[in-house]
Amino acid sequence: MTTTQKQYSVGGVLLERPFKIRRLGHFGFNSDNMAQAVHFYRDLLGFWESDVLDFKGIPGLGEKLAHIEDGRGYFFTHGSDHHAFVLFPRNVMDAFVAAGGGGGGQGEVTINQITWQTGALAEVVNGARFFEEQGIGIQRVGRDMPGSNWHVYPYDPDGHINELYYGIEQIDWTRRSKPREMYYRMFHEEPSLPQMSEEAEVEQALERGIDIYSGFHGVETLPAQYDVEGVLLPRPFKITKIGPVNLFVQEMDAALNFYVNHLGFTVTEETECLGYRLYFLRSGAEHHSLALFPKPLREKLGCSSHTTSASFGVEVGSYTQLRDAVAFLKEHGVEFKELPPELHPGIDYAAYGADPDGHLIQLYYYMEQIGWSGQPRPKELRRPVAVADWPETLEPLSDTYVDQVFQGPLG
């Protein structure tokens, strides 16, 4: 049962909520080891910097951060979206939250944000009103910069900040983001509808004499020396998609109620690991974009007790790239942890590497796709995986390489 029987027109289709989540748009961690974490995500994993935000320069906040030496947060991407991953200093975020500025995460919640894309601005605005009607706590509504995405931030029962957004800024072939002079279109409240288009904003900026090519420019840090399926890249792999997000939650029923009944996810599959029930949820055709694990399982698995993040998924372009990515990261000192396959149904080969803060990054190349019937592949028809011995090549499955295609060149 859902929380309401009311129906809403979402682009002319009647749904139980006034929005539909399309995909995981971006994700972020708060870090205690920023220099090492930036090196890990930028130099080793290959996210490239799209922007830097100095929180000490935010009016009204700078004096509250005077005791902090470096207040910079970093935005990263792997494609044309302004950011797919963010990394913020944990001490800055704690001060930001204490000052009433939001920021996401305190205590064991080191996830800064879990951000889901909707299809239209109206879905964000109507979604904010829906959450208020349902009694869901909201951090803020409006439009932030950098990134230019319109959004609403609801809290889940464990304090994770989810974001529903529309229309993130796109980075073109020059790898330059919007200049600060265009931030006058930031909103700190629910926007009225309709709003001008992104194209109109650019034209308006030109009319104001703003140099639209003067924004932040990300620069690669490593030489391009690896032949990645015909393209020379700085690493022997390329990130092509982010997700799934896997969470340790305190009360499973409350978490399921929030993500299924309020955000609209569908439970694809339940599994069991070490006597605990695990739930895998989807928003589209992928097997899962979100997984919920009971918090007591964290200690049983030997995962870091400082975070409620079980893992953050990063997909690479092929099985060969996955093997090469694991080897490359191990060569650069990244420690990997073996976890039971029950933690990733729908994914055959997966590896879990730890970032400098102890967050696990789930590397994989394949995600099972759900067809029109809405049913996952039966367990007995899934590929058997030898954890300790990965073959050099694999036989294809019916849905190998049929998930979201990475748009644009590998580098």
C-alpha cells in the first residue's frame, strides 16, 4: 500500500506521486581526509574536477568557519553532467549544519547527498509540496550553484539527505563550467513556475557582458598512457555510470516505507546474508539503484563503523576494464575487501575498494536489466562467479552491454 490514494498527472501520465525518479544523478561523501580523498577520486578513480566551492566565502558562514584552515569542497564528473560526485570536508559540513545551512550528514551519516533526477521542474516543485503533505522533513527547496540544478532535499528516517532535482548544468567539450558571474540565478526558496530555460539564461548572460567561457576548467593530472580499447587514457578504465547506493539502516520497515511509498522505488529482490534480510530497489530498468541493509550486518561484514554507507557503485565500460581497474588500483595502494555475492544480486563480477576514509567503492561492469514484466532473472539462471579467480573473458548474457550507454568519448 502507498501512503496516498491520490493520483497526479506527471507529464500526462497518472502516478501515485507528482514526480518520477529517472536515475541516480549524483552522490557525495563528507571526508576527514580531504587531500587523500581528492587524490583517490580524481587521480586514481578518474573523476575530473568540474568546480571548487570555498564554503568560507559564503556570506554569513565564513566567520563560523574561521577556525577551519581549508573550507573547499570539490565537484567531480565523468561525463557531461556538471557533477556526478561531490567531496566536502566533514568538519565544514558539521559547522554548516550547526549554523543552519544544511549540508547533509552528521555522526555516522557521512553521505553528503543521494541525488535522484526527475524529468521536469514541475516535478521538483510539486514534489516539495507532496513531501510537506506527507510529513517528510525537507532541508531546503530552490536552486544551488555550482551545478544550476533545481531541487528539493527530503530526509530519510536515518538522516540521509536525498535530493530530487531537475536540469543539471552540462559541461561541454571545453570542460569549463559556468562562471561565478552567472550565479545570480540562484534560488533560496521554492521557484515560481514557469522559469526561463537554460538557453535563455546563457543568452541573458551574454547580453550582460559576461564571459561565459571564463568558468572553472578541470585539468587531467596523469599522462595518457593506457590503451583502453583503442583510446589512450590516463587509466586503464573509464567510469561510465555511478550507482547503486547501498545503505546500512537502523529500522528496515521505516526505510522501506520512505523509499518505496514516498520516493516511489520498486523492490526488485530480497536476499539473505548471514541471517539478515537485504532489499534491492530500482527506479528504472536496472536491477537496483539502491539497496538497504540492516545496520547490525555492518559489524558482521567487518565494514567501517564510522559510516552508514555500505558501498557506492561505480560502473566501468567493460569487463576487461573492470579487471584492469582492480589491478591499477591495487598497484596504487588501494585496499580491497571481499564481500559476499548476496550483497550484489544482478551484478556478476564486483570488487570493493576502500577510499582514504574507509568508504567502500563497488566497481563493476554489468547490471542485470528488468524487462516489461518487472521480474528479475531467476537465481538459477545467473552467471556463477568464482570470487578468487576471474577469467580473462566471459560468455555474454542476454543483457550484457544493454544498460545505459555512456554518451561521449571515453576521454
